[in-house]
Amino acid sequence: MTEAIRIIGIDPGLQRTGWGIIETMGNSLKFIASGTVTSTSKLDLASRLRELHDGLADVIHTNMPHEAAVENTFSNVNPASTLKLGQARGVAMLVPALSGLPVEEYAPNQVKKSVIGVGHGDKKQIAMMVKVLMPRAQFSTEDAADALAIAICHAHMRKSRRLEKRFASA
């Protein structure tokens, strides 16, 4: 019998970090929870990163996922914005790692291809396909929908990796 695996997907951002939690067992996907952790823009960078840390730590403590998936940072035109996003992404990777979770990273195009079938698409398409794949999914922001898509991508990829290992050992 296959055991249910709970996955947290994280869409990092300094202003808003989306998170989504699913369970996968065999070929089924089940929505558990989603939301957005925000930071206060008037605070200094260190305090904002701490807000993200504390919010994600609370989500992980409450929902007890087994694995984490984080979207890779993309480059912005503004180097300062890219650096800040990278720092938020570091927090998004550190929090699950501190909780003992394995953390995988996925490129935005890989997430889109896994969920909508092509490597390019807009946030509305992602949200629509998340609802198709998990009709009971609820999300109040595009960041939370993206985080669910990241978790779905990880569920698909972990199954592919498991099959690859099985065939390699045969």
C-alpha cells in the first residue's frame, strides 16, 4: 500500500510568499491548505525576512509536510530586486530545511510545463489548471495558486524519479 506524502510548495517573494500544501498517494492529489505569508514593506530587510521565516515556520509546524518544493529565482531587470528576491528565496529554502524536510527546486518553466502542459503561461492559466487538477483547492492569491502548482510539479517529478530508480536497478 502506498503511503500519503504531504508536500509544501513555496513561491518565494519578499512582499508575498505563497505556500500550498497537497497530499499525493499513488496518482491522486489532494488539496490540504494554501495561503500567503506577507512582510511589512515599511520594515528593514532583516525584519521582513524574519516575518517570512516566522510565517513559513508556523505553516510547516501546523501542517506537518514531509517534503518541500521551492521555485527557482528568475532574474529581474533590476539587480537590487533580484538580490532581495534571492534573499527571500533563501528563507523559503531554509525554513523547511531547518524542519528536516528535503527541499527540491524547480524552474518556473518546469512548473508551468508540469501543470499546464507548456513552459510558458500566465498566472490565470496556472490557477485554472490547479482547480482542474484539484477541484477542492482554495486559494486567495495568485502566489498561493503558484505555490500549489509547485507542489503539484514536485508530486509529478518525485514519481518520475522513483520510476527511474526502479528501472535503473532492474
